[in-house]
Amino acid sequence: MKYESQKVAYWFFSTCMLLFVLQILYGFIMGFAHMGFDNLHDFIPFNAARATHTNLLVVWLLTGFMGAAYFIIPEEADGELYSVPMAYIQLGALVVVGVIAIIGFHLNWWEGRKFLEIPRGLDFLVVADVLLFLFNIGMTMLRGKRSSSTAIVLYSGLVSAALLYLPGMIYFDNQLFDSYFRWWVVHLWVEGVWELIMGAILAYLLIKLTGVDREVIEKWLYLIVGITFMSGILGTGHHYYYIGAPEYWLAVGGIFSALEPLSFLGMAIYAVFMMRKGQRNHPNKIALFWTVGCAIMSFVGAGFLGFAHTLPQVNIWTHGTLVTAMHGHLAFWGAYAMIVLAIISYALPLLTGRKLWDTFSSQFAFWTSNVGMIGMTGAFAVAGIAQVYLERISGMDFLRVQEELEVHFFGLILAASLFTVGIGFFIHNFIRYGTPVEHTGVVEEVYS
Ligand code: HEM
Ligand code: HEM
Ligand SMILES: [Fe+2]
């Protein structure tokens, strides 16, 4: 670690771990409810559990991206962070807003807009917090001695993500318009600007871990950014097929979204290629596993399973079923959860001065969580396909179908338990690293 101020990242990463555990807990509450054991219904109804599960996911990922930026930017810009106290205030404020939102969901204070359930009043606090973060990182870049493409792509991704939050805050009393602009946030985040954040963290990690020239890695990063925008922006149309939007979206959405997997495929090929080309034998192998694993799994979850239901001929049947949950889990996991776990695995030894990368728990965590998540994806897929046949093709009543599907959620719970054991090991390793200590330079020596 070159700069003392990079240590603030540690507290962002530990917040991530805490929120991740809570997210999983709410996943289980829903899993059991789907199995027919909805015993907590009076206190935590399904809608509250669902909003909590998905919002916690988004918040822990954003906290992870912020931690990654606080870790990466000082080094890339070659200068200390602009203000360390500001970073802590910003983290504290984010946690406070998050806690209020989650308590609110349980008291039925929410907006029934999937992924944007946080009431609009709180949205303003989120915006203020993110502006503070962007200011701190922006000033660090301006004051630094160097400017790199990786830092610019990371910052552009973060700024665009903040800007794209705004369309979701406009109030419409028309369901179609509300839905139309909700996708500017949800779709253009995960299939647009978050990919820039992911691509930049991926590039940073590949530069560090493989030793391939920065010029080569950053050139490919630009190409991937290009493909992302070329396909992802008009690809938004795959959410406009049957919501009452103009009919031309059937063609536009179908064609452009079908091209979206190319950028994920590009990232997977690029990561594997750089790993093979790299001459460097970096000691932190597990960080490389998470990095390359992220590139591959994001292609499977987002690219391949996204393509599986993106054409209008398929989506007319699968829309809003558990087929969507199948894709949503593996895509979020592969692309965004894994990149956060990758940067944590790389940064923790530097932040804490301890060399614990080569342990049984770190290896076990990687494999078990990934196999568990693939199992969960399979369980959702089977349940989703059964749902489409029973509900949409045979015309069976919605709630009758839910009963028929209960058995599949036993499989989901089993796979999710395996996944949770893996994450338990990851967190165990995280805790063993301990908190940041005085700089010894030991890890830097092994890393360089
Ligand atoms: C990392 C990137 C991605 C993530 C995290 C992601 C995640 C999600 C999530 C959570 C949903 C449900 C959204 C909602 O109903 O509010 C969704 C829907 C959808 N995604 Fe993705 N996705 C990604 C990439 C892709 C790609 C590349 C494609 C196409 C090739 C795709 C195709 C779709 C389609 C068609 C839907 C609508 C499903 C429906 O009609 O119910 N996704 N995605
Ligand atoms: C490990 C335990 C987990 C369990 C048991 C679980 C279970 C569930 C269930 C039952 C749903 C609701 C499906 C429905 O609408 O009926 C759901 C939604 C969702 N979960 Fe999880 N989940 C877990 C972990 C995760 C993780 C680790 C991620 C992300 C990396 C994730 C991402 C999501 C997303 C994006 C949705 C919304 C999907 C959609 O829009 O259709 N979950 N989860
Ligand atoms: Fe989309």
C-alpha cells in the first residue's frame, strides 16, 4: 500500500461483509416462504423480505465499489486521498440511511417499485452522500500527480451511476412512464455504467496480478467499454416489449440486447488471455482466482443466461417469472459480487499487513460459494421453467402453481446452504486478517 489514506477502504469492505450476511439471511426467509414455511409472515411479509434482500445487495455492492475506489484511486492518481474524515462521514451517513430504509420496509414504508423501493425522501439523502463520495474521489484525482485510463473509466462509471439514479426519482402518476424510467436506473446500471466500474477494477487487478503492460490492458478496456455502450443503451428495449411502449422496441430491444453478451464474453476472454500471457507469478493466487472467476461467471450469468430470455419470442413467456430470478442471481454474483470479493482479496493483505491469502479457508470459500451459486441458479431455472409451463402454457392459477413449485425450493435451500458455507469461510478469513495496523512493508515486498 503506497498511501496511508487507502486504509479507509478497509471499513467499507467490512461494512460490505456485514450487509452481505444480512442479505443472505433475508434470502433464506424468502426461500423458506416459497417452500411453504412462511412463519415470519406477520413480522416480515414476503414483499418486505424481498425489498430488503435486493436493496441490501445493491447497497453492499455500492459500498464495495466505494471501498475499491478509495483503495485504487490514491494509487492510480499518485497522491493521498483528499479527505479521510470526509470518507468516514460518508460511510457513516450511508449506513444510517440504509438502516432507516430497511426499518422502513418492515413498517411498510416503501415504494412498490422493484429495486427502487427506497422512499423518495430518503433518495435525496442517498444523492447527498454519493455527491460527497464523488467530490472526495474527484479532488483526489485532480490533486494527484498522475492520471490513468483505469482511474478515468472507474470515475466515469461512478459519476454516471449517480446521474442515472435521478430518472428513478421523477414522480409519475402513470404506471407506464414510471416503469419506462425505472429501467433507466436498473438496466442502464447493471448493463451499462456498472460494467465500466467492473471493467476498471478488473483492469486494475489484471495489471497488478499478471504483470502484463498497462498499455495493453487499458487498450482492451476501452474496446470493452465501446461494445458495452454500443449494445447496452438500446438494449434497454428488452424491458419495453410488453409494457405498453411503442412496438419498435420489439426489434430494437431484441437486436441490441442480443449483442450485449459480447462485452461479457470480451471480458472473459481478456481476463483469461492476460492471465496466460502474464509473466508474473504473483503470490496472491486467490485474488487472481476471484478476478478471472468474475470475468468467466459474469459471462455465464449475465451474457449467456441473459441471452436465454432476451428475445421477445421467449420473453413473452418468461417475463417476471423465476427464470428472471435464475438470471438475476448468477449475473449479480458473477459480475458484481465477485469483483468486490476479488478486490477485497487483493487489498486485505496490504491493508492489514498480514499474508493470509494462501489458506484452506480462502480456497474453500471460492469453490464452495461458486458451486453453491451454480446450484441455486439450477434450482431457480427448474422452478422457473416449470412455472412458465404450468402458469402460462397450461393456464393453471398463479397461486396453485406456487404450491406446485414448493418442492423445487428445497433444492434451492440446499444449494443456498452450500453457498452460505462458502461465504462463511470467506468472512472467517476476512476476520482473521484483523484490522489495519501500522505499516510494516512486509506485504508490499512480497507483492512487488
Ligand atoms: C451483470 C449484468 C446483469 C445483471 C446484474 C442483470 C440482472 C438482472 C435482474 C436483477 C433482472 C430483473 C430486473 C427486474 O425485473 O427489475 C434482470 C432482467 C433481465 N435481464 Fe438482466 N442482468 C444483467 C445483464 C443482462 C444481459 C447482458 C442480458 C441480455 C443479453 C439480460 C437480459 C435480461 C432480460 C431480458 C431481463 C428481463 C426479464 C423479465 O422480463 O422478467 N441481462 N436482469
Ligand atoms: C444464499 C442465499 C439466497 C437465497 C436463499 C436467495 C433467495 C432468493 C429468493 C427466494 C428470491 C425471490 C424470488 C422471487 O421473486 O420469488 C430472491 C431474489 C433475488 N436475489 Fe436472492 N437469494 C440468496 C442470495 C442471493 C445473492 C448472493 C444474490 C446476489 C449476488 C442474490 C440476488 C437476488 C436478486 C437480484 C433477486 C431479485 C431477482 C428478480 O428480480 O427476479 N440473492 N433471492
Ligand atoms: Fe436489461
